[in-house]
Amino acid sequence: MPAALGAMGALHFVAPRPFDGLIPPELPGSARAWTYGSGVAEMAVAGLLAVPRTRALGGAVAVALFVGVLPGNLQMVRAWRRKPVWPYQAIAWGRLPLQVPMILAADRIRRGA
């Protein structure tokens, strides 16, 4: 999980445009600022998870992070509602239930640390 979060966090800076589209327009400020902020958050959580001494905290913060990105996944469903069902809507809707195993995995890390 630390490697995946670190890589995804870095990707927010390398290729931010796709992430900008996941930011709900109701949030204040620019989508790019939220993209960069979430990238920093993902890299910070990766760092917490990678260090045994902070792993329990990292697991707890990862749970919060994964709950926090749910509005972005809902935004993707909303933004892609007029796109073809395959693959766009299938991807957008498919991301929603994937949050559950990610949250559970982060909580297992928290409890096991």
C-alpha cells in the first residue's frame, strides 16, 4: 500500500489533469489545488505506512483518505454519465465499491501495526 499510494501521489504532480476532473465543482478553490493537495496527502500517508513506528497512524489516516476520496469517485460517475456505458460508466461505477476493500485493508494495517 505505501508504494501504491506514493506512486499515485506523485502522479498527481506528473500528470494532474485527469485528477482535476475528479474534483467536485462544489469544493472551494481550484481543482488543481485540490489535486496537488490530495497528492501530498497520498505521499504523506505512504510515508506513514512505510515506517513501522508510524504504521498504525498511517493505517488510520489511510482509512480517512480513502473515505475522503469517495466524493471524487462520485464526481467521476456524475461527469461520465453521458459517456458510453463501456468502458467509461463501467469504470466510474466500478470504482465506488472498490473503496470498501481499500478502507478495510487500511484498517487491517492499523490494527496489525
